[in-house]
Amino acid sequence: MKLNPKIYLFAVIGFAVIVGFILTVPNQFFEQLPNGKKARLNYLWHKVQTQKKLVAITHNNSTGYFIYKGRPMGLHYDLLKNYCKSQNIDLQIIVEDDLQKALKMINHGKADVLAIDLTFTNPRKKHYNFTIAHGYNHQVLVQRVKNKKESAKYITSVLELEGKKVYIQKGTVFKKQLKFLKEQTGAEFEIVEDNIHTMEDLIVMVSNGEIDYTACDERAAKANKTYMPNVDFKLRISAKQKLCWAVPPHEDSLKASINQWLTQFKKTRKFAVLEKKYFTKKKVNYLVDDSYLPGKGGQLSPYDDLIKKYASKIDWDWRLLASLIYQESRFNPSTVSWAGAKGLMQIMPETGKRMGVENIHAPENNIKAGVKFIQWIDKQLANDIMDSSERLQFVLAAYNVGLGHVLDARRLAEKYKKNPNIWTQQVDTFILLKSKPIYYHDPVVKYGYCRGKETYDFVREILTRYNDYKNLIPLVLKAA
């Protein structure tokens, strides 16, 4: 059978193009590394860029990710937020406090990055894909500060651990180091592995006098001392070690992106401020009430019981209502806006009267009025927007800017062939555009100019914080 010359020619050209492409892959398929080499642009980094989202595993503790006075915080949380901002992507957090589970998850590609104080060791290097160091660390012994009453318990060397017990979180590197010290010094002390409490729980137990000694990372001890001034961590039990993040195996391009950003960010004043914020600056000591300990979840504000009570009246998760209240007033009942809105939920006096609530200065009355206002907004939208989870975003927007502007944005969406019953990338687009004359002068618009960016951010920030609260604060359906 004779091959058609044209088909043959096209086949040869096509083959040559494919071979040439493979041999000279365009630069967009590579990431430049700091050492001049190039890393393959693999599926994970492509996925992160395409989906515009980084999924990160971290710990719920005072260096990772926690809620403090209603606000999501943590060194790794702040680092991740800064990295995502630099890449113009969103951040999704997965909380996993069990180190072995977290390591297994990252190695099985259940997330894009494991962002914790992960100690770099040569044995670990064989199994985990480390970034460059984000910090440095020693392992330390934590005990209570020296005082006359307990002077016999205060030690200055490993030899003085003779006959004592050192508690450690099960599965951590501290057991190996303590066993090494026992062999090197001949000191006989008991290493107690705790499979219930975290490293930070054990530090709290030392502070409270429940145990006398624990071993942990120096950075964790530093961070916790800003809350618990009675802990001491002067006795180092290891050499200086690198602390890194980890990415899934073979994901070198994502690692290259993180490394490039970290190299530059560590030189900035912002990084120095974060280090000082978490490891030097003293916080209020809330140890009289464990519910306020960072990383332990529990209480968001002094008004949690009221928030739970009134959230149940509108069938909201109380943490969602708490996120709205934080956005409005930072849980400060004395807050008054430039426009005259007052209290925890920033209620205008006329709105309070319309809702039949007097004395909106009182926290409970203020929340009551705010919840009644939410009910009223929801009722106006319920017939058109049937999906309650979708309607929630419209309710939040209307709470911020007024129902009229939201209805304008829905009319604009309908006019421009978007879905007026979907918020994200549909109606929210027109809330943003209502600050432009061509849109707020449109005949379908009844309420004129709107500073839509404020409302757009209001909805996003409340829902993002609500996700943080869900990650870290247990759900309690009813007030105690």
C-alpha cells in the first residue's frame, strides 16, 4: 500500500514538532531555582495556580494557627497568608495536630503544604520534601521558674534529672533526643510519652504545677511564655536545628516558589515584626480561664452565650454570627461608627426602633436587634433565592450596605445575563461595579452610587473568618 505523500509530509513535520517540543520545553514549564537550575513545573503547582487556592495543613497551637480575642492568628497562618497574597491565591486551612497523621497526609498529597515547625533531620530528609528553613530551633526542657518554694525542682543540667519524670507528646522527636542524653550522661530519668496531650498542653500542665518537666521546641516555649511567664526554658537539650515546611514528594516547583518567596520575605521588616509578635511581645495572662488560651478553641468573646442564644433563633451556626459581630465591632459594645451605628452589631438607632428594640447600647438588646434585622432581610429575599446557603451571602451584603443596593446589583446581573440568585462571580460583580457612573446611572438602578468594594470584602471576610472559627472552635448549639 502506497502512502499519500501529503499525509507522509504532515506526519514527519508533526513528529519533528513534538520531538522538538520535548527537547526544548518552553520556559513556562519550568521554575527557576535560586542556584540557577530549573525545576519541572508539575501538576500540583499548576493546580494551585489554576484553582487560585493553596491547601495547607497546620497545627492548632500558639505558633501555627489559633483564635485570640476573636481573631485568627499564628505565625504559620500569617506566613501562609502573606505567601498567598504574593501569589494572588486564596488559602484553605486543614487543622491536624497529630504530627504523624499530618506527615502522612502531605506525603499522600492530601494538601499542598505542611506549614508547621517541622524539624529537619537527615533521616527525615529521606522521607519528606522539605522547603528551606523558615526558622531555627533548639529542643529545650520546660520547667517552672526558680522560686524558694520549689527550688529543689529547678534544674540547670541534664544530670539533675536523675530520678525525675519528663513528659513528652507521643510521636515527637524529643524521645530520641532524651534517650541519647541518658546514654551520654548516664542520668537515669523516666521518659513518659503522653498520647492524649499536645506539646502545648504539657507546657500548660507544667505552668499549672500538674507536672514538673516537659521537652519541647524552643520556639513553642518562647511563644507560650508570652502567656505564661512562670515557665522557664533555659536548659537546651539539643544542637541548633532547622525548621522547615514540607510539600508532597517530587513537587519541586511548588517548593521552588515557596523557597523563592521565603528567601525574600525573611529579609523584610514584616517578618521581623511577626517574629517579635509571637515570640517576644507579652500577652495578657488568661490562665485563670483556660478557654482563652490560644490554640485551645473554646471562648471567642464575653458574649458567646448571648450569641449562641440569638443565633439559634435564625438557625445560624453561632460561630457565623460571632464572625459577623467581630467584623462589626471586634466584640466591643462601646463601638460607634462615623455614621452613628452602635454596639456589637453596629445597629443604627432608627433600625433598633424599627425592630422594636429599645436601648441598643445594652449588649443583649443590640444582638437582639441585629438578629431581628437579619430575619427581616432574609424574609425579603427568601421567595427569590431559595438556596439558604446562597441567600446567606446576600443577607450579609444587605446587612452591610442595605437591601436596596443589593437589589440593584441583582437587577444589573439580570440585565447583563448573569444569575441574579448567585452571589459569587455573579451579583458580587455588580456590587463592585455600582461605584462606576455607567452602572449606578443605569435605568434599572434605583439607589444610586454604592461603595461596593467594602461590601464585597465584608462578605468574604466574614465567611473566611467563619471557616477559621469552624476549624478551631467547637460547635455548641445552645448556651450553657
